[in-house]
Amino acid sequence: WMYTMHRVTGVILVVYLYMHIYVTSIRLWGGTAWTGLMSTFENPINYTGEIIVIASLALHGANGIRLILAELGYTIGKPIRPEYPYKPQSLKSTQRIIAIILMIIAGIIILGTLMEYLIYLR
């Protein structure tokens, strides 16, 4: 699940990056084009996209931290000779605990964003 979530949130962030570059480049077409485009974003329904981007950023970043810790060897452990019955070191509970902690932190960030969104709508 973490692999799939990391890939999906990465695609969302890349799409957002290109959309952001396009929207900011509209400014080169003049003030009227910019004002017209920004008036389309005043609808509160359009702010849901911002929440999706922030949620993607939080989840992608938290999983990235988990991957960095695994890459540095903090969560995987030392390599051992595989003997029957083989139990992979990568499935140690340390990785699962760190993944859960980081996803809770990402969830808190997402909930904070949702609260900010609801306060903004009032």
C-alpha cells in the first residue's frame, strides 16, 4: 500500500507542478488574463484541489522519510544469511511502527489543513 500511495501522490504532485507553472505563466499575458483566471478559482469547490495537493505532499513526504530511514539501514537491520524458514529482515516490526508513526503525523497535517479549510469557508 505504501508503494502505491507513494506513486499516486508523486503523480499528483507532478501534475500540480505543471499546472502551477502554467497558471503563473498566465501573468505574462497581462493583468486581464490573470484576473480572469484567478476569478475562476474563487469558487470554494476549487479549494478541494489545494487540500488534495497538501494531503499528497504530507503523505509523500512522510513515506519519503520512511524510505530514507530504510535506505540508510535504520529500519531494516543488518543482513543475515538466509536460512530456512526464511524470515525477511525488511518485515521487522520497526518498519511498520515507523510507517504508522509517520502516517499519523501526515494525518495530523491533513486534519489541520481540513480545519483551516473549514474555517476559511465560514
